[in-house]
Amino acid sequence: MKRLLFLAIAMATVALSSCNKDDDKNKNDNAAQHDAQFEGIAKAFLNNTVYPTYSALASATEELVNDLQTLRTSKTQANLDKACTTFLKARAEWERSEAFLFGPAGDFGIDPHIDSWPLDEDAFNTGIKNTDLLNALDAEDGDEQAAANLGNTLLGFHCVEFVLFADGKAKDVAAINDLHLIYATAVAGDLRNHCYQLEVSWMGDAAPATHRAKVEALEMNSTVAGGEKSYSDNMLGAGKAGSTFPSWLSVIQQIIQGCVDIADEVGASKIGKPNTGEDPTYIESPYSWNSITDFYNNIVSIDNVYHGGVEGKRDAANSLAKFMEANHPEQHKAIEAAIDGALKAIGTGQTDPGTGMKYPFVNNIADPSAKAASQACATLVEVLEAANNTIVAK
């Protein structure tokens, strides 16, 4: 009897051991499968979202500098209107990049350098009267002088916006004097340089040679921790020696967290601070009345990341959406609904009257529609965080 009992226990132990090995094998197989999927998602993220967005941004800011130089040479309303159109084009690309402000945008301080608000109007008006400063900005290296002599609240998009726009439209060209254009052209040059830096930092040798040459000439950082890796090489080397990403899972976590961060910023800060009265002056794009469009494009940046690329260049098969739909369908539905809900609650401003937030935001910060948009963004934050937690748990 004792012998039979011993044999039964031994056989059970062998069976349990076999089951454990099978479980371990299944777990390893699932992990390998997910790693392959995560690598595909990362490649689509870079090729179809990051690269085209930053390339378009670099081109648009380059065009903006050219437009301002033309406006200085020939100060006509048509040339001013052209510069305003280009400004808004560049602005859209920047806002559609904000779901991935991790990397060079944060590491090199590019985000606050080119997109701080509110503009220090008093300092701007004082600077315009400073002959030495204007002479420096008017020199051949005026873009470098702007970077060296002006603080973040006097640089970037909102300085150029202040010169070009008033009350939601292009100014009367007669209201813009030559000193304004000297200032704006130098600041736009610095803006362009930092957009080149973003492009080169992610794309490395695949960025245009002229953009790489400018970044190199200005001795701007464009590699991870001053080493030899571009930010894309660093991401695609996940799990290997020298990469800051210990695994493909950590890459996906970072990508989703970037979406969480901008959804939270739009809802809690960009809309929330003015709407709640915490800071009524904290209004993005107040001169062009482009605030609502900015917010909308921030959510578009999340949509692009989630669905595998910018409009017209999507790889749906290698997207976060596809992964979530296959593995966590209910959460996928919640994310889709939350993205759509945030886009509808924000609206597209003047071009879509009667829906979304009341236009212009600068004149309607306390309107209930702003609170509704803020809450919609909070919902998006919640579902994205839940997705990140689920992926990590698996």
C-alpha cells in the first residue's frame, strides 16, 4: 500500500512538473509573440507618425522663415496673409506631435523653448526699443542671437503669433513695423532650428542633409545622452545593450504614457487652468484665436499614435489599436470612444460652429463647453492609463 501511494505521488509530481513546464513555455511563447508585435508597433510609430510629423514641421517652419524674409522685403497684405497661413500650418504639425514629447523635445528643453505662454508682452515691447538687441537680431546670425538673448516667454510660436495676428486674424500690414519683422524673423529662425533638431534627433542620417548640417553647425544636441544613437535607433534597440529601453514592453509603456501626458495637459492645464479660474492668463494661441484648434490637434496626435500613423500613412496592422482590439477588446472600445468623445467635445473652433467648445476660447474661458471638453480629456486619460496598466500586468 505504501509503495502504491509513493508511486501515485511520484506520478502526480511528474505530471505537475510537466504542466509547469508547459505553462512556462506558453508564457515564454506569449511574451515572444507580444515582443514581436510591440516591435512592429514601435516601427510603425516611428515611420508613420514621428517621422512624417517632424518632417512636415521642419518644412513648415523653414517656409515660415522664408515668408517672413519675403515680407520684410515686400511688406504687402498678401505676403502677410501668406506668412499667417504658413504659421498655422506649422502650428498644426507641432500640436500633432505633442503625444510624443518624450525624447529630444523634453531632453533638450525644446518644448518650453518654442512653445511657452503667455508671451511676456511688456518685455517684448521693451526689447523692440533696444537698439543693440535689434541690431543683433538683424544680423546674419539673428536666429542664434535670438536663442542666446531671449528667454522662453519671448521666443517660439507665440512671439511670431503676436507679431502676425490680432483678434483671430492677420493684422493689417500697416500695423506691423520693420522692428517687429526683424524680431519675428530672428525668432522664427530659432524656431526652425529647433524643429530641425527634433527631426534630426529622431531620424538621424535619414533627415535632410541641409537640416543635419544646420544642427551640426549650431552644435545642437541630437543624440541620446550625447552618444552615437539617434532616438529612433535607441528605441529600436530595445532590450539590447546601450538602449535606454530595457524591453519592448517599456517602449510601448512610453508611447502610451506620451498620450496620457498630453491628454492630461489639454484637459487639466490648457483648458482647465483658464476655465476653473486657476490662471485666466494661461491661454494658448490667444492672438490667432487658434486655441481650440490647438487642443483638437493634440487629441489628433493621440489618435495618430493609437491607430498607427498620420492620416494617409497608417499601418493599421501594426498599431496599438490592433493589439488592443485583439487582446483587450473592451478596453479598445473604451479608448476609441474616449478619443472620439474628446475630439467632439473640443471641436475645431470657428470652422465648426455650434459644436464643441465655444469659439474663441480666449473670450469664453468660463463657458460650460470648456468644462465639458476638460472632462472628456480626463476620461481619455483614465482609459489610456488603464490600458497601460493592463499591458504591464500581462
